[in-house]
Amino acid sequence: MIKQIKYPLANCLKLINNIHNSILSSRYFPTIFNKGKLIFIHKTNPVNYRPICLIEHLRIFFERIIANRLNYYLEFHNSYSEKQFGFRQNRSPQHFITILYDAILESHKQGKVSLIATRDIEKAFDKVWHESLVFKVNNLPDSNINFTSLIYQYIKSRIINPFFYNAIGPSFVLEAGVPEGSCLGPVLFTIFVNDYPNPVFNNSLTLQFADDIVHLVISNCKGKHKIKEVKNKLETEANQTETYEQNWKIATNHNKSQIKPLGCKIQSLNKYEGIVINNQTIKLNSSIKILGYNFFS
């Protein structure tokens, strides 16, 4: 099958093209495209398994076509948020870290206090709310009902057949999430989180890399009240984001969220009862890792 797809005959190319055009015109995914074989691969911890979903090769080709066109469309219309650096051309983790580092360096030069906070979205791809994703796709610039219907068919009709060793489980339809391993899934996820709120304060910074979100807040003053001020600013920024996530059914794992003070000591912040987000006190760290880069004092 792989050789037939890699070196197809002319009539095979025409047949594949006809199938893809039929899907686009009818806005209907064939049943065979919607079925996936779910197998489980051992992770480092033998108690845990990583699920891998195997799908038809022709569906992979079709997803690639839609993903490329959709990505071009979003970039052409400048529909992507400037905060987003994940799954985008000419943007990388290095760009993300450089912007963050330059902002921190500038605050240090001015003798100000800053706080850097990371948010961990729990099972980000698996828990995308389908109805809200369709709503956001439908509200893209120049979007039309045909394309929205196609995306709805794509995400709502996926049938999973689980296989575990020699046992076969009952098939089921996925009620949430986008396919993480596909080329179209990341584009759809980016659309889903594209309207994350902008910073409340002018000198604050919010950056996204796919499902990784970083807040950087900087004090305005340099006096004795700067620690309390920067604490209040971070809580305001984080609680705004928290409200957004609750509205769109995005779950943040606060146990994995991290906050690091820059320009002041942890003990100084603890005098003000630490950082409280959504009525939960977040642990302060002496170092923090973002996209593989360590930030120290």
C-alpha cells in the first residue's frame, strides 16, 4: 500500500483527486475515513500507556491539503494572534524565548520587579470543546457554511476502535478533542485558543506556544510598594485568563503551574500571602523552565 501511494499510477492520482473533490463538495467524510484503530504503546512507567490512533493513508493526504490551505488562509488574513508562536511559519521557540528574555532584561535595567508565570493546560488537545471550535471556525474572516460543515464533519464523526494486545474493545465516537498526531489537529487547536485575552496592563506580556502560556508582569514603581504591585498585577492577569478558560471549558492544572520572581526574593512575596489565582495559592519557584530553557535569578 505504501509503494502504491508513493509511486501511484496516473489513474490512481485521478481517483484520489476525485475522492478529495467529492468530500469538499459534499462536506461529507466517508465512513472509512472516520474510523481509527487505537493501539496502546508502553511509556517509561509500565502503568501508563500512550494511545496511538492509526487511520487511512488517504485521510492523511486529505488532512494535509486542508491544513496547508487553512494555515495559508489564516496567515494571509493575519488572523493568528500575535501572542501565538506555535505551529506557525517563521516563528520558533527561539523567537518566543528571545522576546521574553529581552522584556525581563529591560525590567532589570530599570530596577523593577517582575514575575514570570507558566500555565499548564490539562490534556489540551484531548479536551477541545467541539461546539466552541466550530463556532470559532465559523467566525473566521470570509468563512462560509460549507467549510464550517466540513470541519464539523471532521471532528464530530471520528469512530475509534480500541485494540489492547489481542482484545478488541467496543467502538465509540469522540465527543471532544482534536487529533494530536495529525497535521490538521494543531491548526484547529490554534484556532480554538487564538482568542486568549490580551494583557490587562500595557507593560505586561502574554505569550503562547501551542498550549504553553506564559505571563510576564512588571512593576511600574521602583519603591517599597513594587512587590505588592507586581503581585496584584499578576493575579489580575491570571484571573482574567482563568475566566476565559472557564468560559471555553479549558482546564488548567494549577499543580503544574509555576511562578518565578525576578528582582526580588520569594520571602518578600510570601509576606503578602503569596500569589492567589482562582482562590488557590500557587507555589513560587527559584528557577523555572520554559520550552526547555531555564530561567534563574
